[in-house]
Amino acid sequence: MKKHYKSLLMDKNGLGQEGVRLTWLGTAGIFITDGKTGILIDPYVSRFSLSTIAFRLPLKPDRALIRNWAEKLGREKITAVIVSHSHFDHAADAPFFAIEAGAPLVGTESTVNVGRGAGLEESKLIAVKPGQTITFGDFTIEFIESVHGAAVLGRVPFPGTIDQPLVPPAAAGKYRLGGVFALLIEHPAGTILHHGSAGFKPGMYDGISVDVVLLGISGRGNTDRYLENVALKTRAKLVVPIHVDNFLKPLKDGMSFLPMVKFGEFCRKAQQHREAFIMRTAPLCKEVTMLPLDATILPGVDVQ
Ligand SMILES: [Zn+2]
């Protein structure tokens, strides 16, 4: 399966041209930049172990690792840090990236309380509501209300909201869901949808079409319905599965699949729609070209 993942990897083709580049940081963590402006979504590099989570030990974001990553991505290029929901694997590191970059942290009221608890100043906290739109450089981001996938034993883990500043270290269960956003990101080079958690609301994408969907696939339940309601509904031309990796292991260990993610099954289902969209995988921690699409999808390259 890992070989298959490798065979579909996006590459640096077209890098250096006008366009939008993507760096996947594992989980739903994505850095998108056009070279002038950078949007960092759900960055999570501390990757606490299974035993830390299971024994409800306090999660201490790895500031040194976060600093290294901010440096590597280019802290001056990180214009905003956006969180799609407040679970630890989306929100625990985000305020510290914002601090490193001097950038605002954007998300629900729950996310803002994660930022407050981490010591971000009020001027750097932006609470958004469903339907709201914010512009950073040439990127315009619409926050679309979504729902979380039934990720653990058919249920949404850690529901509820974070109503007080959440001071780390705090146990995983303290990172309550808050609301869930899908992010519709428009740029002159094309439109990207970050759909970080594998739930959906029927009709949420009525009238919306995109070029690329970054599709969180862990905890997705029925793959056909999921593809139908997100990738096909938005008429995406390129689908990049994210949140496929085992985030209970450190990033330095490289790519391995999250148990239960059923990547093979996802590929088979995705292939049935090859007339509609092409699927590509993102390499872990490497910058690749995403838009314009003709730089990403080489003519004549067949995807199996
Ligand atoms: Zn979650």
C-alpha cells in the first residue's frame, strides 16, 4: 500500500513558476503558499504517542520542533494560522506556530481559547463564524460549516466546546471539538478546498466547485457517500487524500498509515471516478506544486 501511495506522489514539477505550492505536514496539516503569502492550516508536529493520549497525560507542545518547522517553512511567509476544529491533532501546536510567525490564529471561539491559553495576545486572535470570509494577500478563505467524521468507534471524540483559555500542558480530552470548518480557499491560480475531517453536511457544497480538494479520509465511514458529497459534488479535478498517516508516531519516522484508514479501499473507490477527478498523494514534509493544475497534472500520465 505504501508503494501505491508513492506511485501517486505529486512532485516539484513547475516549482518556481507563478502558482501555489503545498507542503503536507501529516494529519490535516497543510502549508499553502504563492511565495508572497502563506496559509498554515492545522499544523501538528508534536505528534504525541498513543500511550500519552490513552493514559490522558498532559500534552506539552514541542516548542523546539515547532520553531524548527516555522523556520523551515519560512516564518516570514506564514501570514495566518488557521484551525479547522479544536481537537489536539489540529489545534494543540497551532498557537505556537502563530507565536513563532507573529501571525494571527484563526478559528472558532474554542480555537481562540486554545490560543489564549497558549499566551497569544488578543490582537492575534481572530474568531470566525460559519459563512464568514477573510482575505490574506491573494488568498480569500470562506469558512464553511461542516461536521466531524465519526472517527473513533463510530463516534465523534471529545465533543463540546472550549469555553475558557486552555493552558497547556492539557490532556487530549480537554481539546474539545468546537465547531468544524471546511475551508474554501480562492486564489487567482485556482480554488482549493481543505476538508480536514471526514464528516459532511448534505448540501454544504451546493453551488460550489473547486479545482483541488485536500480530503481528510480518516474516520470517513462510507467512502462512496463521502466522495459523492465532497469530491464529486464540488467537481474537484484533483483529489489529495490527507489525514492518512499514523500521527501517533514522530514525523521523523516518515510516512506510515494510520491503522483503520483503509487507504487501499479509498483508492479503489476513487478510481471508479477517474473520469471525474484524478487522485494524487502528497509527500510528507516536502513542498510540491499544486496550482495551476496543468503544472500538477502532467498530460499523458496515467494514474492507476
Ligand atoms: Zn478531530
